[in-house]
Amino acid sequence: MKIGLVGFAGSGKTTVFNTMTGLDVPVGFGGELRHGVVRVPDDRIDALSRIYSPKKTTYAEISFTDIPGEHGAEQRGLSTKALQQIREQDALCLVLRDFVNPAIEAPPDPRPALEAFHLESVFADLAIIERRLDRARKEKASALEQAAFERMKNRLDEGRPIRSLLPAELDRGLLKGYGFITDRPLLVVVNREEARAAEPLEIELAAHIEALDAAGLALSASVEAEITRLDPNEQAAFLQDLGVEESALARFIRTAYGLLDLISFFTVGPDEVRAWPIRRGSTARQAAGCIHSDLERGFIRAEVIPYRVFVEHGSEQAVKNAGKLQIEGKDYLVADGDILHVRFNV
Ligand SMILES: Nc1nc2c(ncn2[C@@H]2O[C@H](COP(=O)(O)OP(=O)(O)OP(=O)(O)O)[C@@H](O)[C@H]2O)c(=O)[nH]1
Ligand SMILES: [Mg+2]
């Protein structure tokens, strides 16, 4: 599961990528495609770790790909190669420039950049669909598949992304392997100049993002880079000065995690406190399988404490004494923040 940082040249993708991953990829124009692993900040894990003082604390992780922008005369446009790289991602973060970049003549203007990216993605998807429909007419393809392609084409012709089609409207099982760009979940990141780092998104821009069925947030990549260079005590003071509780980057990473439709369940004990990423809608047995295949094979039951219940009572024993420990079978749907103990027998 990976998230691609996409956008036009010089919008700050590599700056965001370096800040998140702690890597030191050269910024400035161009460069190569890079992969990096990012820890998902979670104050529930911080709290559990303080309570258990385990030997090891493990956060959930997600992979990011930094995809270089295109550098034509127009500094716009997505090449065939860039499109291919974008199709390979599970979700997309579009970084829009809202700061003056001395290397780029054009003043910052996130709205037209958002529209340009959206239109290019629409055209790229339409090109695939039209080719497929052409072939389907000649080959008498399955009626179901043809109907799905017609439906996507109509939606794109209206200027709307494929992701706006509900599961009941579009059977995505028919589309495996196509990699439609506008079907990817999208997070739009407005990369602000330092002075406006803490301002919320403009109403008009926020409405535009919502109309594209995307999520949006604002941050300043250079402020975030500065924050990560401070030591933890200084960080808190710095954030207080800015008037925010946490860094925008932490919020960004968590939003990106949600974009992949991931939730976290936790395992706790003296050896390790750990967050496990899992698809929303997974069962207790599937969760057991994330931890170890033996736990899935020999699954008997899961003892579940939702994180809030744990915090309310303060310890596992207190939860048990209050009769709040949930005993769940293999088909139980795991919820975000569930603390799991799997009982098994192999
Ligand atoms: N003032 C300011 N400058 C920034 C900010 N973010 C990035 N920059 C600068 O903008 C320039 C381009 O940043 P990059 O992170 O390399 O941009 P990119 O999107 O990766 O560019 P390509 O890979 O060429 O597409 C660098 O000189 C950064 O230091 C920001 O929030 N504020
Ligand atoms: Mg770059």
C-alpha cells in the first residue's frame, strides 16, 4: 500500500517527503522517483507505551513515493512516464504550490493548478476507456464490463472523477489492473508560504476540493521541516507559538493513512506495544493473521478492549472487573483503536 506525492514541478513534494521520512533527497528541480517509509503518529500508542513501559514500541507505517514533476517549457503537464508512475499508487497526495518559488516565474495559484491536474487525470483516464470501448465494440465484450466503462465515461465527461461513483454504481472488480487515476483516493495539500502556515483553507478552494470528492489540508513544508529539526521540548514550545496542538505533518500523515482505508488495532504487553494497520471492515480472524499466520489458523477467540474503555478504567484488570472485556468470535469486525488479545491453539 503506497501513497504517491504528485504535483507540478517545484510545488514542494520532495521537501514534504524528506521531512516525513527523515531522508535527505536533494530538493530543487527533477530527480528520481523515491520510496520512503513513514511512521504514523498516534497518541494512543504513546499513552499505552507510558502505561506498559514495553521493551519495544512500534507504530504503524505507510509507504510514500516521491514522484518528480515535469519540467517542460510550461512546467505543466504529465508525461506518459509520470502517468504510469501515478497509476501504480494506491492513493495520491497532490501538492499544490502556494508560495513564491524563485525558480518559477508564475506566481503561486493553487486553484488553476488543482484544475489542471484534475483535467489531465480525466483525459488520461478517458483515453484508456475510449480505447477499451472501441475494442469492446469489435470484440463483443461482456455487457457488464461495457456498461461499467460507459458509466465511467459519462462521469468523466461531466468533469467528475471516477472515485465519485459509489460501489453500488460501479463494480470495481471489473477494473482490476487498469489503474484509473481519478479512481484513486485523493488528498490535496496546499503548500503555503511560512507566514500563512496556520491559516485554514480558503472557503472557495475547500469547496472545489470537496467537489472533486477529495480531502484537503494546508501546511507549510518549510515550517514543518523546521519543526522536525528541533528537539522534542522545543517542538512543543514552537507549536504553541504557532497556536496549534500538533504539527500539520502529523495530521497529514494520519489523513493519508485514512485515505488508504486503513485503521489501527493494538497489541499490548511488557514486550511490545504495537499498532497494526488493517483494512477497515476486517474480521478478528484477519487481524490475528496480521500478527502471525498461526494465530489465524488456530484462532479460538479475541479478547477486545476498545481504547476508550481502556483509558476510562486505566488497566486491563480494571476493565475485566467492570465486566467490560469483550469476548469476540472470528467474524467480529475490528474497530479502530481496539486492543486485541488473540486466544489460539495450533
Ligand atoms: N518558501 C518556501 N519554499 C519552499 C516550501 N516548500 C518547498 N520550498 C522550496 O521550493 C523548492 C522546490 O521544492 P521541492 O521540494 O524540490 O519541490 P518538488 O515538488 O519536489 O519539485 P520537483 O521534484 O522538481 O517536481 C525548493 O527550493 C524548496 O526549498 C515552502 O513551504 N516555502
Ligand atoms: Mg522533487
